[in-house]
Amino acid sequence: MEDHKMMIFLYYRSIVLLFLLINFLFLKGIKSEVYTVGDEQHWNAEVNFDSWVQEYNFTVGDVLVFKYSKGQHNVYEVTEATYRSCDASSGVLGEYESGNDQITLEEAKKYWFICNIAGHCLGGMRFGINVKEATSSNTNSTSDSPLPPVEPTNYSSVIHGFQRWNFGILFLSSAVLLFKLY
């Protein structure tokens, strides 16, 4: 009788492990996206950042990579007021000057970025994005919460394939299988 219980226990444990492995494999591909600002043209004055931003929907956990020639450009994360005025004497939240800056979008909010080299911000090296929580309803549309209009301004939110309900299903089904073991 004891051997029979052990066999049942091992059988259920194998099923649980197999189930967890399958879920892990499905969740493995769900990760944040990494976006090179300006795509192949990178962070420079020739890029239309209005067009670039409209191609994406940004979500929490995504990473923006700013590639540029060090010393010729920089990246400042700023407040909306500083973004609008292009005056970085106040309202600077972060300064990046490496030429290969990676900024993780850590919260759902509006982010504003400018180049603080003289004339670059006013010349169009700036954009704003609306970063949202990752949900199954994220789309390429930005009509539900547009950023205020400013020229040049970019509006966006970037898809990253994670959907919260996947974790819920994983944990619920794991709990059910574990409960059956006892």
C-alpha cells in the first residue's frame, strides 16, 4: 500500500513538473522589448521622432536605447514643462551622455526626452511617450490618452507581449494540481 501511495505521489509530481515546464517555456518568450530610438538612424537631428514614436506602444519594462556620437548629442529625461520650453536649467530627471544610453521604462507614466545640445531640442530632437502597464488590450492606438500637442511632439506606448492573465493561469493551475497531491 505504501508503494502505491509513493507511485501516485511521483506520478502527480511528474505532472506538476511537466506542467510548470510547459508554462515556463511559454512564458520564456514574454519579455520587455528593447527599442533603439530612431531605429537605424539612431538619436540624431535628421530623424522625425514624431513618426518614429507613432510606430510603437511602450509598456512598463521596455528599454529605450539611445545611440549617438558622444559629445555631439546627449539625452535628458525631463519634465513636461522642460520638454515644452527646451530649457534644461530646471526640470531635469536624468542626464545621459555615454553615446549608448539604455533607459528602462519602470513605471506607467508620460516620459519626456530631449537633446540638451544648443539648438537640438528646438530643432526636433525631443519626444514624449505614454508608457502603459502591460495588458492584453494594448494596441498601437494612442487615442485613449494622447499627450498634449506640441511641435515636434511624439506620442506612443510600446507593445511588449506580456499579458498578466498568463501568470494567473499558471499559478491557479499549479495550485490545483498541488492540491490534488494532498
